[in-house]
Amino acid sequence: MLVNADEFLLNGSRRAGPSGRWRIQLRNNGEDLHDLGIRRADGRVIARMGIVDANGLGSVKVRLRPGTYRLFCGVADHEALGMWWQLIVRVPKVRTTAP
Amino acid sequence: MSTTIARPPTRIARARVERLMWRAGFGAVPGDVDRLARAGMDVAVHELLFPRGPQLRKAPEPTVDGQPIDPVNVYGHDVLWWLDRMVRGRHQLVERMTLNWHDHFATSNEKVSDARLMQQQYFTIRSRSVGSFRKLAQAILRDHAMQRFLDLDNSDKDDPNENFAREFLELFTLGVNNGYTEQDIREAARALTGFTFNYDAKAFGYDSERHDDGVKKILGKTGRFTPNDVVNLAINHPKHAPYLCKKLWGYFTPRPCPPGTLKKMVAAYKTSGTQIRPVLQIILTHPALLADLGEPDQVKPPVVYVAGMLRKTNQVVTTDSWTWMLDNMGQRPFYPPNVSGWEQDEAWLTTASVRARYEAASQAVRAMEIKDGTIAKKQTPAQALSAALRMTGKPWTSAQSRAALSRYARTSVADKTADWQEEHYWPERLRVLCHMLLAGPDAQVS
């Protein structure tokens, strides 16, 4: 999944997806430094990418279980200013084959 | 019973087709130059203007590390996706015009931040790239990537945003300071109000309550104009047709457009109801396009250079290196530097961008897999050059370059007699010859 960051918005390429291993990239299109954290619905932060420079690209690999997550920029008050994105992770669909 | 053997096309016929296919497309795939050179230029131009059949050639889909690309969810794959369309595209003029219109209606994902919207814009443009300019401009007005890029979304009657109105008159239809005033821009901005974008729902729309339905005066006409009216007023303006035709001419040749030809193009454009195809027909059959075949004068834009290199060497997209290489060369599709698009011709060649072009050729040669120990020592210099030409799609080469390449083919292995040297230097000769054919001065121009 690709998340574009700009002052002060995060824009994700997906709103939902299956549980499992995810690679999340952050492209910083803005002028400030930005970061990407992933927070579970219970408030626990399960991953942080680290600072990404302006025009830079960051990446983080994380295992996501079904649930709702908030992707956010952890720099200063950027999250409060609007830099967050909600991601819903669902149980993957199981393919059934006809007997 | 007699058998007719087709004569090989003459060198000049091949050179003409090569020039045409580089200017109107992304270079010919192996075999097409000879076929079209035999068929004649009329057939070649007709095939470009009226393509038939599937949009893409039968060739493997693009991959990175053996996996299918994901243009929406992985950084840089959007560029690979478009590059692949150029490489495998069969409707070459349509693809090339899509790129030209992307330069004309420049929109950058740097601001749009949504590869899906950019892909939609690609298809919006592609399906109208050689048809009616009026319809293309109307579609661009409603294109969501464009609306985001030039702040047309959420431009409200209480606070009309002038960005789209300004660029629409200045760059898209009339040209800088060419028949409009600041007041026209302000009034056009009022007429363009009403488009909406809900960020949370990512939903675009139009709200007549937010549209300024008052009387406006735009380009000398007065009325309660709507967004579509702005498109029509600009396109009906007498300065529009010459501006657009001249700009189209510039995409195909750096030579100045002769006044008589411009008149002819303008007449064709107007009488056809703003159709682009008749204008392109005049350009593609104009002698200026084929002038001085021995001294090409148009620098290939980076993405044309790369797509053409892959086409000529029968390769497809298999690495994401192309994204940063194109960036280093100065042209990343979906990311024009500003609303004016890319600077063309000599601006493409800087010390850094030429180096990036050399690296791109190295990447293409690596993919040819000419491994050590695979070339027999008995290969003559002439055979080596002939093999390199074949492997690089027989590109046009000047007499001077051919002489230099022949000299290199003769001298490079002359003193390499040991077995270990044979293992390495014979393939190395072929690799270098391929590289010089793909990256040398002749390869940078068309």
C-alpha cells in the first residue's frame, strides 16, 4: 500500500484489505519531515516507520490482523492537523471449490 | 513456376520509416521498419492515424522481481505501468499523442497523490487523443485528477479559484497573453465554480448551489456562462486554432512551422469541427518531418528513448529501475515538473541526464544476457557489428558512427589471444557495440 503525505494530509491507496503481511510505503510529497505510525483501535502503536525527508520514500513491513487501524504522522502535531488515514483489515476471503 | 522474393527496402526508405516511427510513436519494433519501408510512407501514416486491432502486442506483462506490477499501491509502479503501455502498444500514434496531451494538460501526481485518478486521466486522454479537441477539453474539465491539480474542486461562488481558468486560457487553448485579459480569467473562474470534492468520501461532484449563475463577460461575450461555456468560448476564439496547431507541430519537429502549412492546418482543424486527426495527417506527411535524414534534429524525450530501446531490443518491463532512471533523465510520466509540462529538445540533454541515458542503455544491454564464454573466437569484426545491429533492432546510424563502430570491432580484440581473454573480450566487444548503438549520439536523436 502506498500512502502519500503532504501538509497536512495523508492519502492512502487503499481503504481496506485482507489480514496478513503488508508492506506500507510513505511518499513524502510535502516540504516538512513526516513519519508514519500504525495504531490499533485499542490505541496501541504497532509500527513506526521513522522520519521521511521531503521528496523521500519510506517503507515498513507489518503483519496486520483483522481490525481498524489508524495510519498517522507522528511528527509534532501533524496528526491533529489532519495527517491520518483509516485502514480496515478484514479476514481474507477463503475460496471454496465445488465438490 | 517462379517465386517472387521481396527485395530488401532501400536505406533511404528505412530511414524515412524510422524517423516517422520515432516522431509519431516510440520507435518501430523489429520487422516493422522493413515491412513499412516496403509498403511505403502512405501506408505507414495511414496505420498510425487509423490503427486497428488490440491495443497491446502479445508480449509478457510487466513484472518486478518476477511479480506483476501494482501501479496503485506500490511507489513507482505507476510509471512502469505507463511505460509498458508505450512498449507494448500497437496504436503508436495514439500512445504518443496521449503522452503529448499529458505534457499539454500537465497534471502531476505529486499534488494529486492518487495513482488511480492519474490512471483514469490517462484513459480519459487516450480515448480522445486523436479525435475532437473540444471533447477532449470538455473531458479534461471534468477529469478528477485535473480538478484536484488545479484546484477546480471546491471552487465556490463566494471564493472562485482562478488556477484552472488561468491555465485553461494561457496554456490549454489560447497561449500566453494571446487574446485574453486578467478580467477574462476572473470571469471565467466565476463560470467554472460549482465542482465539489468531499475528501473523506473521496467523492467528486457538482453542486449548482455553489455555482455562480450571474452574468459574466468572457472573451467579449456576455451571458450566464457555465463551465462548458468556458471551454466553448475559448475554443471558438480566433486565436485558439493557430495556437493549438502550432503547438502540435512542435511535438513532431523542432523546425519552425511554415506559415502556409499553419494556415492549412488551421483550416483542416476548423472545417473538421476541431478534429485532431486531420491536423496530424498534414504534419505526418509534411516534407519537414523527413528532412535531412542524415542529420536528425529532434532530441528523443527520455521516456520515448527508453520505451523505444525496449521495443527495439524486444524487451518488456521487468525492473523498477526504470522509474528512477527516467527521473534522472528528467521525465517521469505522471509527474511533469509544473503545469507548463516538460521543456523539450536540447533541454533534455544535460551532463546528468546524458549519464542517466547511458545507464539506461547499460540496463538494456544487461538484460540481453551476452555472457562471457558465449561468443566464439572465430566471429569476425563484421559479424560482431552485424550481430549488434540485429540485437538492437537495426537502428539508424550515421556513416561516421558506422566507421567508428567498425574500427572498434576490428581493434578491440586484436591483441586478446589467451583463452581467458577470448572468454571475456569477445562477448565484451558485442556488449560494447550494442551499448554504443543504444546510447551513442545517433540514438539520442531522431
